Amino acid sequence: IRLARAMDQDVTAELFLDKDALESYNRKNETSYKLPKAEYVSFPEKVTIAAGSVSADPVNIDIKSFETEGAQYAIPISIKKADGIDKAEGSSNFMVVLVKPLKQLVPKFHPYNAMQAAPEGSWGMSLPNYTLEWWCKMSAFSTNNQAIFNSGGSTELYIRFGDLVYSSGGRYVYNFLQIKTMGSQFDTGDPTAGNGLEANEWYHFAITYDAATGTSLLYKNGTQIASLVSATGQPMIIDKLQMLSSAEFRDACEMCQVRLWKVTRSANQIKKGMYSEVEYTNQDLILYLPMNDGEGATTLHDVTGNGHDVEIGNLKPSSPNHADVTWETYTFAQ
């Protein structure tokens, strides 16, 4: 805590946890940081700046360990008052953001692990807005039509690596992500023009839709790279959510942090949320599969409580090793 100039006498400043400052910060920055419970945070309520000095000693904040359940937290400390000295409103609030890196076990799926989120019957969802996002890494892009998501609805949300679109040297290339939806399609760009995806490299993808404008947007690693405009007013129909579902799937796919939202997430929200978990009970989430269940797991749990758990390989139960996956720990960081 500092003064603009030294005083002839000691100056004592009172500090407090400022919930209003946190709410203002969240509104301004499109964040959703939460305030930790008071028993997890402690700091001096009073700080003294000695006569003749412009600065107090550093303020130590003690933080006890606590479970986050995907939520992100911040500690907003403000100066309440200071011994008759006017406080500078623009610099009397301090925001300590608690950053928990996204570090988790991730499964490596193979072609025989094709699966579908529960329930297996029609979901019958009609969404005027949605966002689907995930991290994934492919071992190769060796063949066409390796579909990683299929919604099954009449408006179609079919997401795959490859299509018979781009070629080089007389051969088709498949190292791009394509989204078929609303009677059309768009993708991550021509691999022969320098936009190709690399095997064994992690990518974060997100797709958003807003029926009011008929606009679908595609993001790669937090940056919008493509768009598609269709007729306005048409909701997205979601009847199911299948993964690795096409018969043509050949290569290994590592995937995690699959999130389906019933809102159109902004570019800012996507970029800020890709390197961390999100709160499991966020009311805008339809499905959230962290896919961090670990060795021996055959079920990938939907942590929202909405019941969209996934049995690994349930689309190919006849395969003798349909549930076999390997797990590796990764850290996702900027």
C-alpha cells in the first residue's frame, strides 16, 4: 500500500474483501471468477505506512487449499479507508487471480472406441445458440472422413478431419478440420496453402452458433479462423452426441475437455477458458466431459450432473478391446 507522498505521521489503511469489485471485474472482462470462502483466505485487516515513508511493508495473503470443482477464483482486496487520507479510486482495488493450470490425464482413443453420450435415445434438443469446444491431437491424417462428433439432428453438426476438397500432387490431403452444418460446410483452411494441421500436435477447437444472425464461427487455439452464414432463425437440433463415430476412422485420437454449451460463447470467453477447467455446475453447460477419469476407466463422466456420461466404445461393443485406452498426463498452458 502506497502514498502519493510521505507524511509526517504514521498512516493506517484498512483492507477488506471487496465482492462488488470482483463483480465489476467479471462484467468488464467477461470472466466468472468466484470469491473463495472467508475461511480459506486471510490477510492483515490494517496496514501501517510509517511516518516519512511512502510505502507499507508487503501484504502477505495466506490461502488454504480447497476444492474448486472447475471454478476459477480471485481475491479482491480493496482499501476501505486510510486515516483521513483520500484514497485514489482508480488504484485502491487489488485483484489476486488464482490460476490453476489445466493438467490432467488424457485418454488416447482408437478406431474401435467409437462412443455415444447418454442417453442413447433422441435428445430432442433445439438450441438457438450453442458452443462446442474441445482439445484434441491426432496421430495422423491418413484417410478421409475421420469424424470426431456427430449430432444426428436434421440441421446436422458433423465434424470430421478430411474431405475430398483439397489435393496436392494429384492426391487428396486430409489434414484439416471440416464442419458440416446447416446444409453447408466450412473448415480450417486449405492445407496446400499453409493452413494444414500437424500430426501429434494439440489443438483447441471451438464452434459457436447464433440463430438470430444464422452465423457459425470456427475457432482454432482461441482465434476465429472461419465463418458460415445460413438462414436466420433456425435452431440447431441435437439428437445425440457421438464421438469417433465414422466407419472410416483409422488414426489414434487424444481428446479432452469436451464442453457443449447452450449459449454462444464470445471469442474472449473461449480464449480465456481454454487453458483451465470451467465450473462444473455452470447453468449454461449441457455437457462437460473433462475426460480425466484415468487408468482402467470405461466411463467418461459428465460432471455437470446432466447425465450425459459416455461408455467408451459403446458404438462398437462387439470389438474385444472396445474399451481399451491408454492414458497420459498433459499440461495445457499458454
